[in-house]
Amino acid sequence: TLAVRDSAADGPMLRRWAILADADVQASGLSDLLAVKLSSQPAMELVERDQLELATRELILGEVFNAHSTGKRLQLGRVVNADALLFLKIVKRGDDSFLQWTIAECSLGARLSSEASPCDEASPEQSVVRIVDSVEKTRSRFATGVQQLIAVSPILSKDLLHQHDHLQHGLAAILSDSLLDFPGVAVVELEEARSIARELELAEASSKTQTKRLFVSGEFRTSVFADTSSEANDAGPSLKASDREARLQVQFTLTDGRGANRKLEPLSGSLTEVTHELRTEVAEQILEQVRDVQRPALTAGRQKSLLMNRAALFSRIGAL
């Protein structure tokens, strides 16, 4: 059955961690360095290696962290009595190699974060520092567990032509990124949200869990409009000329765990203007649907990070 914990009674929700690494990561010694570092973190304990090896002997670790593998993550968490799973693997893309790490919690089986860094840009010690920082940020964000589970699907294009189809995933990525600023909010793929819902139904735990679920879908149309704003110009070559000249009309629909729908007020404007609305008004309205929440105050460093992330998202959109 799904574990429904009382954080006030049991202490930090993400206390006991299982570190899972593929053969390449193990051979590099990085997982051993990471285990030593994490074992010294306050209010944190690690699953013993022998126990992990026994529990994962017949598992293909990569499959445990797919969107649809919620049940496998729940099962593994129960077997090793873990609150969270940390999976490390080497991903090869052409001639480049990346170290990717994914964090999942074991009460719902939700993946909470996934990050990667080029293998040739950091020593094992530097990679350990990055991963530990990611773990501590995740523990802080989910100090009381997953309170809201939000699935953001690609924003469907209703254009007759396919010139702006790449914005379907780009707009969803911008919205998902902005929702990650809120504590207790897990943003997952639609397939993963459905998998979690199935597990809740099978365990008859839907009424017991305090996690609120919300599905975000949407559609957009474009028309020609010359965006000459300073922000669009600053995006430079990373923003396609066709996107700079597009005016968008975007409609979002929110569906709660009971299947009730609510349409948000339509957005209209340039890509720059719509991006700003996604990061502010739309994100706030979505969170209002599941709880009374205020975005935490942003430090100067966090503001800089958000600006850099926004530039990177423009670059990703332009590259598609």
C-alpha cells in the first residue's frame, strides 16, 4: 500500500535515502564519494549497500525512473524502507557524456527533480558538491512532503501550419519551471501523474493522501505581430524571427483530481509578454486552485538564476 505519513509526527519527510548508480558511475568512484558526503548531512541516513544490491538484483535501474514506473519506485522504497531514491547515470549524446541525477520520493513515487552536467566540465568531487546541493534543496522544498502534484501537458497548437509547433513544449517548459519556485509542489509529466493516480486507486489511498492533484492543459493560436520590445531584442539570435513576429492567444484549462474543469482567462500578446504572464499570473492562478500559497521572496542570486534560466529557455525554443 501507499505510505501516507504525518510529517509532524515522523520528522523530516525525506530522511532515509537510497543511492542507486549505474555501472559507469560506480566505476568512477563518484557514488562512493557521494555516499560519504551525504552520510554526514544532518537528519539524513542512507540505505546500506548490501540491502540495495539485494533489492535491485533483478531490476533494470533505468526503467525504475521512467514516467510510467511509479509502481516500481514505490515497491523499491518499501523494500529498502527509503523515503527518497537518488539515481545516477552516465548519458551519452553523440561524442558528449553527461552525468544525470534524478530524485524521487517514495510515498507517491513522484520524481521531484532531474539534473545533468557535462562529465568533462567537473571532477568527481565537484559533481558531488552539485548533487549534494540538489539533494539539500529538494529536502528543503519538500520538508513536509509533496503537498501539490501538478501535471503540465504540452500546450497544443491550433494553427493550420506547423511553423510554431515547437512552442508546444517550450511554453509548457516555461510554466513548469515557474511552478518549481513553490515549496511542496511537484511538477510531473502527464503520464507520471496518471500512473500515480492509478497507484492511489489500487491502494485505495486517494481519500487518505493529503496531496492535491491538478492537471494543466492548454492550446494556443498565433498571428503575425512584430515584437520590438527590449526583452525580445535582448534574446537576440536565440529567439527565432518567426517567434519574434508572432502574437499568441493562449487558453489554459485546469482539471482537479475529481475531474472538475476550470478555464483561466485567455492570454494574448507577444512571446515575451506571454512568457512573463506564465511566470507570474498563470503560475499564481494554478496554485490558487490547490492551495492558498505565496511565492517565497526572491534573493538577488535567485533572481539572477531565473533570468539565466529564462535565457536558456529562449535558447531551447529557438533551437527547436
